[in-house]
Amino acid sequence: MIGAKPGAGYVIGVDGGNSKTDYFLFDREGGFVNHINAGTCSHERFADGYAGAHREMDARIRELLAPCGIAPSQVDAAAFGLAGCDLPTQQEALCRIAERIGLRHYAVDNDSFLGIKAGTERGYGVCSVNGSGAVTGGISPSGLRLQVGGIGSELAGDEGGGYYLGRKVVRAVYDGFYRLGPPTAMAEPVMALLGAPSRERFMAYAAEAAYKRALPNTALMRVLFAAADAGDEAAVALVAHSARQMALSTAGCIANLDFGADDEIEIVLSGSVWIKAESPLMIQRYMRDVCELTARRCRFIPLAVPPATGAVLWALELAHGAPAGADMRSKVLHGVQAQR
């Protein structure tokens, strides 16, 4: 932590995911001051919903500010990119939490928008998040915003992310066993991961793990990508389907925002499936499908900095009334990266 500066102004940037949250405190000049990495602050993960989210965020923000001896009401600006901020009613409830904490100048939105602020120098474009869940966010040159998905696979086509893909791997194995699906090389390693002693008991073990939210999604994705790389029919079909659905969300987001006809679209890729996958097959198909669906010049940018960088830059934009310049942006990126 860098010591507090007498008379300095401060901004807060928060990246709140389903499993962890980054809270950053910077001064108005883009200098790092403090950082806390904590558990989720998502209302969807607390038994008491928004009350639990308020309790967690209030405690962590006061902890973040304590070394500076200031209250939340003295913060110049705060920006929150939050998982579970998908509907207007959710955004309104989360804004009320910011107000209850005591923040005077703040913005709250879905965490997909952080990738755009963090990954593009011009501050607009599209971000495709493919991590534990899936969502797409877009900001146009005029400042219009659009979120596509984030509601679930059934309603909004969020057919990516570890949660979705893990279940689809189980489904592919089950289809191969009992629903005339193609035999798949995924069957044996998936049974081993679940501890299923036989194909007859496979679904019993899979269903119990799913009900307990204990499916080993990361390991299941490794099985999926390894099988797809080897040409397994079921695995290739699943990867191709997921890539296409993610591409449809990206292309639809672009089509519904006021990008110029000749603009090159910068598309930031964020989340563990896009960034950490051991196979390039899904991302290659996704990029191909986006270019085909949009018929536009697209530049794909794997997010190389923590998404929380976008929250800090957004907070500084709120504080100054204009996007951070190149020098301040570089200073913020360095400050966030140093905490990794």
C-alpha cells in the first residue's frame, strides 16, 4: 500500500465476480493507494440477497479506506462492475447499496463493461466474457451501452462459460450412453472425474454433483478441449455450437449499437475460457463466426490486465468528467498489475 496523500482526492474501482472481488483505491492522479481481494459480493451468492451484498461491500470499502482516514462520502467517484447486475431492477437495487454505503458519486453496471474500459485505449468497443458464465457488453463511440445475455442459456443464449459447458459435457456422455448420440472419448475421463463406477450409475453421480453445484467444471472443460482437438465428434460439435452462440451475442451487440459503418470494431476477450483454455479451437471458431456474421473489420484483443483496471479508469473518468489520458491510463495499468 502507498501512503495516503494529505488533501488528495480518491476514486474506488470494484470488480465484483461470482467468486471473488477486487477493490482498488487510487488517487485522482492515477496513483495506486490500496487494494483488497475478497470473496464474492454478488447478491446472487448470499442467502439474504442484497442485504448480504450490502454487508460485504460496506465492510470491504471501509477497510479499503481506513488507511487514508476518510469516509465513503469523501470519495470523489466510485465505479462498480458487478456480476448479477443484469436487469434494471438489479441495477437499481445495487445503486441503493452504493448510496447506503455513503458514496456520493458512483456508477454501477454489469462487469462485462469493465473489459472495454480496460482493454481498449479509445474506451469503446465490445467485450465478450467467457468465464464461469457468459455475457457480452458493448459501448459505442457515442457512449451508448448494450448488454447481451447474462440471464442464462435458456432465455438469452448464454451458451458459453464453465457452468454451461460442464453440464453439456455430461449431457454428451449421457447421450452417447442412452440417447443414440455418438460414442465419445470423453466418457471414460468424465466418469473418472465424477467417481461413477459404471455407465448405469453415471447419471446418478452426475445429477448429485450438479444439484450440489459441485461439478468439476474446469476439469470437464479440459476433457472437452482435449477430445475436440483429437477430432471427437461430440466434443467438436459442442465446441462449435458454443462458439457460434457466443459469436451471435457479439454480432448482435455490434448490430444494435451505433458504430460507424467503416469502424474497425475492437472486441475484448475476457474470462478463463477465452484466456486460459488449453486449446485454441473454440476461440478460433468464435472469431471466424463473428467476422462472418458482421462482415466487418474486427480486431480481437485478449484482455491482458485484470478487469478491475477498467473499474479504476471508469471511476477516474467520472471524477474528471473525461476519459483518462494516455499517461494516466499507463499509470493505472502499472498500479493494478503490480498487485497481481
